[in-house]
Amino acid sequence: MPVFAGLTTAIGGLLGGTFLSGIGGILLKAVVGVGLSFAAQALAGKPKEQKFSVNGKLQSGGDVSRSFILGHTVTAGSLVYANTWTQGSKTPNKYFTQVIALSDLPIAGLTQFFVNGEAVTIDPILDPDDKGFQIAEYRRGSDNHLWIRFHDGTQTAADSLLVNKVSSSVRPWQSTRIGTGVAYAVVTAQVDAELFTGFPQFKFEVQGTKLYDPSRDSSVGGSGTQRFDTPSTWGGDGDDLPAVQIYNLLRGITYGASWLYGLQGLAATRLPTSEWIAQINKCRALIAGPDGNEATYLTGGEVQLDAQLADAIEAILTGCQGKLTEYGGLYSIYVGAPDAPTFAFDDSQVLSTEEQEFTPFFGLADTINGISATYPEPKESWNTKTAPALTVADLEAEDGNRRMMADVQYDMVYRASQVQRLMRSALLEARRARRHTLVLPPEFWPYAVPGAVCQFTSVRNGYVGKLFRIDGVADKGNLDVTVDMTEVDPSDYDWNQGTDYTPPIFVPITPSRPDPQPIIDWFVAPENVPDNNGVPRRPGIRLSWDGAQEDVIGVEFEVRLASSLVTIYQGRMDQPTIGSLLISQGLLPNTLYGVRGRYIPGTARSTLWSGWLNVTTANVLLGSEDIYTQDIVDEVNQEIGGHLEWAGNTTRWLTEKVQQIDDLIAETGAQSTTDKFELLASIGSVTASYTRDIQVVATATQAAVSRIETLEVNLAGVPGQIAAVATAVDALTVTVTTLNGVVTAQATAITNLNVSVGSVSANGLFRVETTATESGALSTIGLSASATSGGVTTQAALFISAQSGGISTVTIRADRFVISNGTNIEAPFIFVGGVAQMQAARINVVTAGMLRSSDSKMQIDLTNKRILISD
């Protein structure tokens, strides 16, 4: 059956295309161009749409095509699942885990991992908490921030991290989600504003699915243990060879017993094994490269299942200067330099009675004398790179000093050396303009097949054993054979590594991270804190620095005892341009301290602590001015009143907190769980009840948990008896909220006891409240006891508070302050007539700065050694 050959028609014929018969010479000449290499087609001005460039962006959604990996390449994969979670931490949503599918067929392995365009190091030791392998570049001391787990597609169980820790009721990952046959990665990131300015982006360099290589099968003429019917024997260096990849596409890509991609049911006899093995070995043959000898042709890429088979094969053929032909139902491949000629003829054997065509040179529009190319470069994070353009001055001179460039995309070639070899051979081959369409007698029918190389000796054309490649054939009715052939020369593929190779200039792919910024001109010195009269009252330390720095919003500092190296104070200053700050909180006189500081940046970047600078505070002691004045007394009384009001509003506070949580539950998208338990017993008007109310709620910006237990007994309305009530309330609440970018965490514990019999009542209260934001924290503990009878209330209270950046305070409200060691009792302080008096004092040593009489007319200034007397 007469056919003409080339990739498009070969694949088209298999899928139901039309075979041509009785084709004329001129028509044959017009259509056989499909047999040219695809780089040559691009050079001839016939570029085809490329669909096999590196997938460098994570895909998501239900319309993402399934895909598999051939050879060595990189992929961003497709998002399968994502969830935030936390465990053993007070920080909600501390971890963000993504499941990314890499291939819908098992692959040989993961060879490199890229994070935000940077090749990172995978620690070979598995993290003990099952999050995966740590990424060295995202480790700070002992604190890790990025982990990866990898499954090559042969896994038989679901990922344990996803099932046991990441899964949630909203986004479950069941133990049945094994992902059989799918290669995927599980990447977990821990929140860190400096390491991650947004969601991290990943790329995975992988070695693709294992393929059958007939050259490694001794049963079909190769050498090795691979067998087509035993996929477990597949895999090896052939996985990267373009001829092996195309062979497997034609035989069909399957998983188990199911077809996935490629042709279906093509018999092995239609792929002549000896021919394919020869071309596979041409791909494998060593050639000089920049790092020593290397395989001549390697290709790799990701194949989408919705891509046409013809397009996939075309992309691979482009990477090996290859051609695929079909003739008589047999499929053959030819890669690289032309093979040795299989037959020869001369002018006497050309049928002169038949139509002939000869093209001696290209028209100007079809002439190319230079080539540029792009390819994925592993040394630049597999980003598309432009190879050094190939121009030839002699060719430009031949073409009237014109530079006429063509561009080729090598989407499945990832070696700069191979790209440059392909560019050179494609350009030189494209300059071979001589093309003949002629008719040979029947004896040439067995040899004149598409892809074959022949020798043509022609006195008329000046040829002596000139080589031509047969691009197309057509049988005539009288068994003559029409051939279309193009001039070839093996020297086009000669390669001199020393002179032909141009080393590319690689752009660094490591993210440009600025060096941590040190604090400039950091200095500390002792300085006293004066009162309004200029008298030194407290020892202090003056901190100073260079405040003229960009992107600095504050300065933080630490103070430690130089003797024990224990940090006693930490703080920050949010007006860095002032350049200095006087601190005195918690400082003792005549004491050696160490102080260090660093800038607080406005953006996510690192800054460095200064070294510790030692400073000794001045020997400023307490004086008479530090004894309580009436202003201080009023201030403390006001503070006590505020504390008592805070302690007394627990009922209203609980009501508001319950309403706040109810409002959260009602928000759109909120996830909540409630549990309420009640017990009630009553006889007439005597009742006893117990309730426990638990609420758990989370929204996109807030989360809260509360547990409130209430016990109550009530004896009311019983004839002849006085009404009596006893209640006990125990409540725990925790909340985290985000409002206008400010995160607030709060926890509260309350125990409140109330009893009353008629008009006599007693109350006991314990309340703890802690609050923290990014800028500060406050903790308050209150204890209150009160008793009321006849409308008169007696109350004692103790309040303890600590605030970041401030001082801690203990406030006591009591009529008497009693100290006991268990045997003896002392009451050093007591209120008499509303005035606090020290009624007993035993002092071994008195240290004072100023002694003053009650009428202030006599003062002894011990610090300055002087006596002041006034009338």
C-alpha cells in the first residue's frame, strides 16, 4: 500500500488518518516536509505550538489534567489538599500543610526540592514528630519551620501525618486516601514572618516513571534483564533517552492492567527491535561535554494526558534531532546524524521519462543563517533560559550580509551542552538546500523507505556519492517508486567541545537575603532619675543608638545582672529616631548590669543584637521623699477601688463573654461545638441545680472556648423559714481575636461563692485574668472576701498585677495587716481613726537619704551631709 511518512502522518494513520496512493511527484514534494526534524521545521518558518514547557506554578482546581513524568524534569505539581493545624502549642493554625500531586504514575524518586526558587537541602533524618524531613535552610537553631514527606506512588497506606494530625472535621483526610499509583509530596510550613512573607512556592525536581528499554532486554536482542511483560524489571538510564520514551509511548503507557496514555494494542513486531535498539544506543553514546563525557541525547518533561500523542512525540523528537516514520505498518525512529547509506544509484537508474523536481537553493524568505533557542535550565531553578545565540559570519556574508534568525524551543532538553549541539546541527542541516523528487525503478522498492539514507552519484548535478535522506515515498501503479529526498551530511553533527561550546552565564537563583542589620552606635551609661526639684531619686541607665536608620520602627533591649547573667528586664522603644532612652525599672543602686539592644525592623527581615555592654548604676538610695505622700495615698485608694470594681463585676462579665461567643457562633463560616449538661432536684420551693456549659468556636480570625459550671441551692418561700441561697460559679474562658491586624490572646479563671440567709450574706471571689498582644501583656490576680450584716459590709482584698514594660504591684485592702510565724503574731500596721499607723517597729539598720520632722521644719540630709532648719 503506497504511503508517505513523517510524524504527523504516522500518528494520523494510526488514529484513523488517510493514506495517499497514486500520488504525483509535485504533490509528494509538497507534503513530505512533515518528515523533517522539528527543529528544522521551526527553522523553515513552521513552528508548532509547544505544550511541554516546565510546569513551574502550582495548579489547582477540578479541571487540572492528569499527567505523568518522563525522564528528569521539574514540576510544581497540582494541589490536592491543604489545611492549617496545631498540636502541643498555644498558637492556633501554627502549621500549614499542603498535599501536592507530582505524577499520576509512580516515579523513580525526588532528586531536588526548590522553595521560593531556591534549591534547598533535605535533612536525611526524619523529624521525630512525624512532620517529615527537615529543610536545613529553614531551621533557626533547634526550631524548624519547613518539612517535606514524599511518596513515590508505590505506597500502600495513607500518610500518617495527614491522617493523625492534619486531618480535621472540616477538612478530613481518611486512612482510605492512599493515593495508589500517584506520586505526591506533603509539605508543612510553620509560621514565621521573616522566613515566609507569604505562602511558600515549591518546585520538585524528579526522576520520572520507570520505562521499558528494549536495549536492556536480552530476549529481544538487547543486553540485560528487562522484560516487557514484567514492569518490575524496568528502569535505568534508558528512562532518560528520547528513543526509549517514544518507544514506550507507541507501545502505550499503562498502570497495572489499565491503559493511561499513548497507543493501545500496538504489536511489538511493528517496532523493529534491531532498528530501535540501534537508535537507542545512538542516544546513549558518549560525547564530550562541559563536565566530561555525557550521553548524546537526554530528554525529560511532564506529559499532560489531554495532550495529543503527536505533540508529545514531537517535543521529544525536537530534543534529539529526531524523525519518526511509518512504512508498511512498521514504525522507525532516526535520531541525530544520518546513518550509513543503505543503497546507492546514479543518473542511469533515474527514470528520465518520469516527472522530476529539483530545488538547488532556498528562497530568501526560507533562508536561515542564525539560530536562538530557549530551554529549562536546572542551574537557574529550571526557569526558561535563552542559550547563547548561534550566528555564522560566513553564512551571513553568503546571504548578502543579512542576519536571518530562527528561534527554537527545546522544552524537554535541560542541558546547555545538548541544546548547543542541537542548535549547531539544526542550523547546518537547514542550510542543505538541495532536494530532489524523482522516480526509481521497482528494484529499489525494498530500500527506498522513509528515513533511509542513500548515495546519489550524478554527473549532471556534480554529485559523487552524495548522501541524501529519503523524506517520503509513493508507489506508482507500475511498481516504480517516487522518492523525495533531501541532502544530508554527517559532518553537520561533528562537535568540538573546546571550540563549539559557549559556556552560559548563569544567574544566581538563591534569593537575595540582606545581611542581618546590626544596631549602630549602641552605647549605655549610668544616669540618675531626678524629681521635680532636680534631686536624684532613682538609679538609671541611658541607652543610646543611631536613630537615623530606614525601615526601623523601634528598638528593643534587655538588661541582665552581670554577676549571674540572669535577665531582669526586657523592653522596647517605639520612637527610634529620638536615639536614646532612660530606663530605671527594677534597677538597684551601685549594681553592675549588662545591657544589649537591637533594631526592630518595619518589614520582615533580620536584625542583630548588639554585644553586652556593662554599666554600674549610681549609688542613689531611698530618701524621705519616697515615703508615701497624700497624693500617693489617694492614688492607691483609687487603684483599690478600680480593682474592687473589676472583681465585683464577674456576673456581668460572664454574661458578656457568653454573648460574645454566641455572636461568634452565629458568624458565617464559623465552626463550633457545644455541650450542655444539667441536673435539677426540687421539692416544692426548695431546689438544687447543677449546670455545665461548654462552647468551642472558631472563625477565620477568632477562636474561643468557655466552660462554666454553676451550683445553686435555694430555700425560699417555705412558711416559717428564712429564705436562704447558696451559689458557686466556676468559669474558664480562653479567646484569641484579630481586629484591624492586632492579635489579642486572653484567658480568664473565676471562682465565685455567694451565700445569704435573710439580710446576712458572704462572698468569696478568686479571679485571674491574663491578656497579651504583640505590643504588651498584663496579668492580674484578685482575691476578695466580704461579709454583710445589717447593711454594713466588711471587706478584705489582695490584688497582684504585672505588666510588660512596667512594674509589678501588690495592693492590699484590710483594716489590719497581721504577720505570724505560726507561734507569734505581729500587727505592724493598723488603721486608727482612718489613719494608718505603724504601732511596732524593730529595725536593726536604717538606711536613709533624708530625715524630716513631722512639721518639715527640720531636715537632715544624710546624702549631702547637711542639716536644714526653718522657722
